[in-house]
Amino acid sequence: MIPRLLLTGAAGKLGRHLRSSLRPYAQQMRLSDIAAMDAAGPNEEVQFCQLADKQAVDQLVQGCNAIVHMGGLATDYPFEAILEANIKGVLHIYEGARRHGVERVVFASSNHVVGFHQQDEVLGTDCLRRPDSYYGLSKSFGEDVAQFYWNRYGIQSASLRIGSAFPEPKDRRMLHTWLSYRDLTELIRCCLQAPQIGHTVVFGMSDNRDPWWNNAGAAHLGFKPQDSAEPYRSDRESTPPLDPNDPARRYQGGGFVKSGPFN
Ligand SMILES: NC(=O)c1ccc[n+]([C@@H]2O[C@H](COP(=O)([O-])OP(=O)(O)OC[C@H]3O[C@@H](n4cnc5c(N)ncnc54)[C@H](O)[C@@H]3O)[C@@H](O)[C@H]2O)c1
């Protein structure tokens, strides 16, 4: 049991689910976001916080033993917005962790750090990063921050390259990238409870057929997904595929590879 677990992005789609699904693993949960959320229940604290505000994040982190950092912009935006929420945000989280002795951080990275790899490749966790957007760049920076704080300060981290975490896979691409909410929770549990993780990069995917990623490099986490996109295949494949020359079909990042420019 973690004495006090901080969950950022607690008002978001994944955060709302994790608020209850991670509860068995923490005595106390500190829930944070800039957006409205339900009032604190038993063994919960709600603390609104702007991630771009270094001092506010420092206060947020104080007293916590581990952090699940889900907060930030979850799709592509102009650089200035990404800079505030994601780039400054992740650095402030790690600075708070350093200052207050937090031992472990689970960082919501994204498959969009490798979005410009082709869909016919199978990537290991140590593959070259090829970010597909400002959003992907910010997650790539976050992974570097996690590595730096491990090497320099001994803070253990997992960077979860989440594929597509939704109640169901929505389209053909998600037959490869889907991560069920149940498997997301189990992955985070593994990252919080595995004895030694250093800085581990892991792809967040369910047990899908024809995956684009291989998690052998993160086997020490002990993550075994229970779900698969397979039951949704016939329905999702009943819609016509994208044109083979469409970059969204060629590259793993899908539509993100066509994001921007924003001027
Ligand atoms: N859902 C997915 O499939 C997926 C895939 C890859 C990565 N991720 C990552 O997982 C995390 C959660 O994703 P989600 O789908 O729940 O997204 P979401 O947008 O529903 O939740 C993100 C939350 O962060 C909060 N937030 C945004 N900017 C903030 C700021 N400056 N300060 C404080 N809070 C701020 C938002 O209010 C929101 O509640 C994100 O970091 C996202 O990048 C999600």
C-alpha cells in the first residue's frame, strides 16, 4: 500500500477511471486537475493545480509517496500551449518529486513519441523515437526528464507509451493500439509495485493481434494484459480502409502525423 498517491489529470477520461481503480493500492489518494471534479470521498483529497505553476505543483507533490502523472494536454495543440501544460508541467512534477523525496513516478507518455515509424515495423522499447507532433515532442521530453531524474537523483519511473486507452477500440488503427481500462490499471499497478524499475519504457497495449510494439524490454514489470481488441475486429473492419498513400495509414501515429502547422 502506498501511503499517499498523487494522481494528476484526475478529472480526465483516464483519471476519472483511475480514481477508483487505483484506490486499492493507496491508503490515501490526492487527486488533482485544473478542471472540475467530484468532491473528495473517504481517503481522498482534492487539490486543484495548474501544472505550469511551479510553486503550486511543489505544494501539490509535498507529502506524497508516489505519483501517477496523467495531467496535461492529451492531443496536439500549438507549441505555446503544449509548453505550459506538458513540458513545464512534467518538469515541475519531477522537481517536486526531487524536493519532497518521492520515490516513484508513473508518467503518461504516448505512442506519439514513435508516431513516425511505419505501421509495418515492430518496435522495441529501446527504439529510436520519432515524435509525430508537438504533443509527441512533449512526451519525448517527458521521457528524457524521467531518465534524467533516475540517473541524477535516483527517482524511479515508468514511461507508459499509451496506445489508445478507450472503453473500446474505435477504428482499424486501434485494433493494433488499443489498451483497455482494465489493462491500463494493471499496467500502472505493476509500475508502482515492481521491486526495481529504474526508468522503464513500456508500451501500453492490450493483448492485441498483430501489435506494432514489443514489450520484452519491460518484462521485469510483470505486466500481463487480459484484454484484446479481437472481439471488435469484424465490426471495425467493416468500414473501408484509408487510402494506402495516406500518411495516417502509413505511419503508426495515424492522424497525428498530419497535425499542424498551426500558423
Ligand atoms: N487516452 C489515450 O488513449 C491516451 C493515449 C496516449 C497518452 N495518453 C495520455 O494519458 C493522459 C490522460 O489522457 P486522457 O485521455 O485522460 O486525457 P484528458 O484530456 O481526458 O485528461 C487530461 C487531464 O489533464 C488536465 N490538464 C490539462 N492541462 C492541464 C494543466 N495545465 N494543469 C493541470 N491539469 C491539466 C485536463 O483538465 C484533463 O482533465 C494524458 O497525459 C495523455 O496525453 C492518453
